[in-house]
Amino acid sequence: MTTPLTRRDLLAVSGSLAASALLPGIATAATPKAVAATGVTLDLKPMLLKLRHTWTIARGSSNEKKNGLLTLKSGGITGFGETAANKRYGQTWESGEAAFAKVKDACAGLSPWEHLAWLERAEAVAGGDSQVVAALDMALWDWKGKAVRQPVWKLLGVPTGRMAQTTFSIGIDTAEVMKEKVKEAEPYPLLKVKVGLPNDEENVRAIRSVTQKPIRVDANEGWATAEEALAKIAWLKTMGIEFVEQPLPAAKDAEMKVVKAGSVLPLVADESVLHVKDVPSLVGLFDGVNAKLAKCGGITRAYELAALGRALGFKLMLGCMIESSLGIAAAIAVAPLYDWLDLDGNLLVANDPWKGLVLKDGRWDLPSGPGLGVVPD
């Protein structure tokens, strides 16, 4: 069983991001051409992901996802990152393209080693498209890892032997189809079930009829009132559910206090937490916070969010959008800092264009690298 990181554990590795400024010196011995690189070429192209099943949550359904492949080239080295637009946050492929053009202009002239300067300029112009900032951050880390021939997780200093098992997500469908999805998910030891619609009880009861695996649920803001949420949560406890994500819409803080006070299950913020700065306001409303790279702005910000969330007493969850193995590999680089993982977006994709990740008994292996550790398939 995975042992949660303590504040002392995080302090032990907290200097690694600051130390990234020293990487040009490291690269001098390993790859002299990287230090000499002055020009950077940035590009963003669509990456259409086809889903194995229609994906339905409380907000809607989809059969495919138009993500983006961001490439950063310099000194003969290419770093890769992935955009993953989410309509809930006002993002589309088109808005991402527009944000990328602004980011490209704002960061002109920077060296790939000036990592935080890239992030600060990108965040200043990207607006609500944190997905683009996240993809840029992934590409910068991938580039640096390749430049020094090391996996990104080693550059970050995250500990080994602390990878939690990931859940496998079951989207909303008819009770019979959801039962079939659970049977297909036999290799995965933990399940995450989407709820938030009137047929929640029918679906959860149907799933419980075919599995006794641990189950976590995500309402995706689907319950309207504190009374409804508390009634649903009380019933879910009788079905052996471990915790509930985002029972109410993000804006309903006053009602969320009522739910937190009366809940018989732990509550985890998802839509209520986008960026690091959002975490302090959630004290007293939730027991845990769910970070996603596409929400918070990438690997660097997910590292910072873990440190702040731990200091404030939250349980830490690391999730994902529907992404290819490229986006999931970036999350894996910081995954050992988190208590709970929901890194299964690539497992829902029928045409994953990347390879290199290994999943054993529900746990992702830390890639051997270099960079993010995946290559085009």
C-alpha cells in the first residue's frame, strides 16, 4: 500500500524546481549543443483521439477529443506537450490555437533553459487556456530531460516507491452498459464511476452487482443543492463508496460548507480548484483537492500545488482529461507526490499515438526516460 508523503518528504525535494535553473550547467558536460542552442521553434497541430466508448458525464457526451500536439525544437532536440481543451472552462481547439499564437509571440527569444520565464509570459497572455500553458510546460521539461539524458521525474527529485494505484473511469450510460464496462475493466483494481444524473442509484447498484472493487465517484457538479448532495452521499456510503468528487457547482461555497459539515464520506474538489492560488480558499469546504495538469498549467504548477495542498492539510489527488499517453506521462512525472491517482485518460482512447508507458496492477511505472519517456507510435 502506498505511504502518503509527509510535509518533511516534500521539503526534502522542494529545492528541485529551483535547482532546475542549474540544469544548463549539467547539460554542459552531457550535451554541449543544447547549451549553444539559441533559436526555438514552436508548433501546435491537432491530435484527434477516438474514444473506445461514448464518454458521458453529468455535463454531456462525446465520442472523440481534439487535443493538440505542441512541439518545441532547439539545438536538435524536440520536446513534446499536449493540449486538452475542456468546455467546462471555456476552452476549445480554436481558443487554444489563438492562445498558442499569443504565447509564441510573448516567449520569442527565450532559451529553453529559461523555464520560469516561459511560464510567466505564457500565463500572462493565455487567458483561460491553461491547457496551452500546460502543454508548453510539458514540452520544456521533455526538452530538458532529453538534453541531459534523464527522465523528468528524476530532475524533479520525486521519490520512488510511492506510486499509488490509478482508478479506471466508468462513464455514465445505461445500467446494463455500465455493467459491461466494469467487466471490461477487469484488469484495473480501482474504479471511478461518474454520477450526477437522476439515475445515479440505479447505475451504482448495477455496478455493485458485478464487482466488489473499491469505487470512488465523481458528480462533476451534477447535484443542485446541499440537501440532494447529502442524501446521495449517505446512500453512496451504504454502497461502499470511498469518496466523492465535486458534489455541487463550484460557485456554491455556502452550500458546500453545509455538505462538508454533514457528509459521511470524504469530499474532493475538482472543478473548484484550477490553479495553485485556488487551494487556500477550499479549506473547510473539502477534504482533498484534485489537480490536473491541463487545469493548473502543467508539471511545474502541479508540483507547487502538491506542496501547498499538503501544507494546508488536504489529501492530494492527481487526475487528467481525456489525453494520450503523452499527457499521462507528464502527470506520471509528479504522481508520486499525490495520494490518489486518476490517470487513465489514455486507457479510454482507441488510437493512442504514443507508446512507452507501463501499467502493472494499476500502478504506472516511472519511465526510464529520457524526458517524459514516451515516443510516437
